[in-house]
Amino acid sequence: MTTDADITSQPIIDPSPRRAIPVGKSSDPIGTGVYLFEQYKHAPKGPVADLVAIGPLAVNIAVRAIIEANVRLARVGMYFSVVPTSKTAERRSVPYEESQVTALVLILQVMD
């Protein structure tokens, strides 16, 4: 029999993880926006991806990419709503094993 302590000590695992799309400070916002449009214009509605950015410049690029994608999606009657959040992510270099990153959750919705 499991106790409450056993249940709360286990990590929560998302049964349907969203795709994480990294955005850097040198990314092209228009190219990223076009990519988002092409990838998700026929996707099922709901949460579809996380734009992951480290630092304010990368977040700025991610927001501009979402604006570009929304301009294109509006032509087909859809749009991305965004929920900003932060999460812990692993980094490639050894001294920085984990860091806080900004994740912009993209939720595909139909225009009314």
C-alpha cells in the first residue's frame, strides 16, 4: 500500500510533453515565426510547443517570432495564445548543469 509520502516524493511526469523549441539571442525572429506557422498551421488545437529562451534578448526574439507566426496564422483563422513560465533546464557545459530558462507555452486556438 502506498502512503501520501510515497506519492508526493515521486516527480510529476507530463504524459504528453510539448516539443521544446530553443530560441537564442542570435535567432532570426521572422524565420522562427515562419517555421512555427508551417509546423503548426494544421496541428490539433491546444498546447503545442514551448519556446525556450535564456536571457532577455532571446525572450525578445521569441516574442517577435510569435508575433510573426500570429500574423500568418490569422490568415487561416487561428492564433497562438502564450503562457509565460519558467522551468529548470540542463545546459551543455559542465559548470552550469542546470539553469532557469523562460518557456513561452504556445497554445493554438481558433479565432471566433
